[in-house]
Amino acid sequence: MTENTEATGGPERRVRVVLVDDHRMFRTGVQAEIGETEETGVEVVGEAADVDQAVTVITATRPEVVLLDVHLPGGGGVEVLRRCAPLM
């Protein structure tokens, strides 16, 4: 987590997010809606399209939030949770 100072003098918190969905267009759309990190405080630190990629990126980046699709190649969102839960 990174803390900066806004022009008003208050702390600005950045939330690190990983996007997990097998549809690239959906991930791209979510990232576009999130907008610029400097404006929103949300930083997309990784993306994944299947269970193995999701586990790899989640364990490597350790985000605060994971937007996780329940239907993924390789076992689905439940499999991602099962494999990542012991690491959190």
C-alpha cells in the first residue's frame, strides 16, 4: 500500500487490484472504468484469464482486492480461492 499526500494535505490510499476473467474485453472494460490511478486511488496490478494465471499473479502481487470470475478455465473461481487461501 502506498500513501501519498493530496493537495488538501490528507493521506491518499491506493488499493491494489487484480482482475481475473477469461474475457479480455471484460478485463479491459473494467480497467477503463477504474480510470487513472492518480484520480481514483485504484491500481490494477495484474490480470489473469485462467486459474493458473490467477494463482500466479495473486501470489506475486498480493493485492488487497481480487475481482474474480466464478467461471474460469482450469477449475473456476472456487479453485483460485482454494489455492490462494493458504497463502493469505
